[in-house]
Amino acid sequence: MPHSPFRLPLVDLCADDDEIARYAALLDTLDIGLLVFRCDGSLQLRNPQASSLLGDTETLWEDENGMALSNDQRLEQQVLRTRQAIRQRRIGLRKDASAAATLCNASAFPVLAEDGSLRCVLLTLSEIAQHPTKTGDALQRAAHDSISGTYSPADILQLLDDEGRRATRYGTPFSLALIGIDHFPELCREHGAQAGERALADVGRLLGESLRDADMVGGFRADKFLLILPNVRVNDATVGLERLRELVETRHASAEGEPLTISGGVCEFTGEDSAALIENVRSLLAAAREAGGNRLCVNLDFF
């Protein structure tokens, strides 16, 4: 399965129609809309969440500044022309000129045939006002930490409980990771609390940039982040997180700043409760640090 830089995989870029249909159904359980466009730009498929966002009439599409997008400017048309994925663009959907726009994060990427030709384009829509709510009215939009830009410990634990119930109900996989900044107490002692805050902010920002719309990141104790990765098997999760580990190390390798590395424990949900899952990734993170840090530990295998 191809992987784009610093991104966890969404779907095989040579997926057949059956796999795309399954992917559309899974995204619908995560309140993410999916539109599938043929090579001529016509609509082939949309899941129920996309229908809810777009309605039955022609929708007006806008950019992040509220300016109308022509058909040629829409994300799927750009991918049809360039065959290059577009990720994390903010757009507005307006069902009529007098209605308020619904703000969404949108991503579009190509799906290829076996001979390398373009088969179709997938466009995902995640409503910003609702994300990352996973259970309707059960949880309002979680507050972000002002330093790291991640969800609070209480909110991420609630989201983990929700994801466990969802995975049990629908039989979908998800992975959990606990990422820690190596030698964080020493960093704060030697360089001050502000250096610690900068490290938290930088790692939190990189996590937000590196993960998908559906992924959730929350603070966990002083120097750790808990990551919930829906519909991702542990091997694929590890590939994406290893790229993130390398990115953090490379970005902080210059002599001008403080060296910074991260370690992590990664596991896959197998029906256990949240407390058991967290204890699992905590022990894996501890093993990664005991082995020298700057690495991931997955079921006691190191990366």
C-alpha cells in the first residue's frame, strides 16, 4: 500500500470498487463524507454523510475566504488534472445563496488502475463544527490545549471510550499510540520551562499536521500525547508514526536548537477496555525509553 510523506494511509491507491465502497461505509461511521468522481468529473458515488452535507440541490462551493469556487477550481478537478493528492483544505458548502456556509476540511486523492492510469478521484469532507465528535450529541467539540493544540486528557479519554464502543459495534479496527518527548524533565531543567513549552507545541503541531481528519490527539501527562487512529491496523499506524519520529529528530538536529526526539508505544484494539489499552501503550513506551529512546515499541518489537 503506498504511503504519502508523514501521513497515515487512508485507502490503497489502487483500490477496486468494492474496497472503495467499504471505505465509504467506514468513513460514514466516522461522520466523514466521501465523494467518488469518475475520470470525466461525473459523480460515481457518495456516502450518506456526504449526502447530508450537500443536500439534494446544487451546492455552492467556497474557498476558505468565502469566495466562490468555479468547477475548475474544485479539489477533484485539480486532482483529475494533476493526479496529485490535495490534503487538508478548508472549504465552505452553501446549499443556497441565502444559507450559512458549512465549513469542512477537505482532501482529495487519485485512485489508479493496475496499468497506472487514473481510475477515479476520492474527495473526503469532514465538517469542522462537528469534528471530532463521534457519537452525535454524546460529546461536544473538545477544547484544545493552548500550548500543544491537542485535546485535553479528559476529552481524549472520553473519545477513546467512544471509539472502543464504535469498534465493538461495527467490527472496525483502530490503533492507539502513546508518544512521549524523550528526556523532557532534563530539557526543562537545563533550558527552562519555555523550552519545554516550545517542545510540546512543536510536537503537538507536527502530530496535527501528520495525521488524518479522523485521528484524535490529546495530552496525556506532562510530556506525552495519546493518539487514537480509527480504521488503521497497527502495522500501518507504525509506518506513519515512524515517519513522524524521524521528522522530529531531523527538525531538531541542528546545533542552533535543543536536540529533541520522541518515543512511542503502539498497539491495536482487540476488545479490551480503555484502561487496559492505555496500560498496554504505557508499558510499550516505557520499553522504548528503556531501550534508549528515539524509537517506537509495538508488542515489544522495536522500530
